[in-house]
Amino acid sequence: MKCIFLDFDGVINNWNHFTGVSEDNARVLKHIINITAAKVIVTSSNKYELQRNDTKEYYASNFYKEYVKPLNDFGVEIYDI
């Protein structure tokens, strides 16, 4: 299996779009996934919000709202965290 270990800060966002997902970067990521059939594994420290707060609902988390959902909207699925 091919994997892309994805950090968010400076990779999926940028100086012009510092929080969340840059549309341009998401399109490039989707193109790479289409060519390679790789799975995306998140390595970003942004995932720690979920680990620090065991009671936080995943779909209510900022991690989901700012990163996972927008990436899903571009057709990018997070395989693992």
C-alpha cells in the first residue's frame, strides 16, 4: 500500500490560507492521490485536539471541521491518523 503522510501546517494550508484547507493545495493532493492510489495518513499536530479531549465528539471537533470535512469535499479521504 502506498501512503502519503500528511502534515497540515504549511502543506495543506499556506501563508495565504493559514488555517484550514487551501483549495489549491487540496487539488494538488487529490491529483497525487489519483495518480498514485495512495492512502492519506495524518501526521499533523492538529490531531492532538482529539487526543487531549476524550469526550469531544469527532464531528464537532475543529480538526474535523477545519481539515477532514473540507478535504472530504475535495474527494480526499483520511485513511488514518
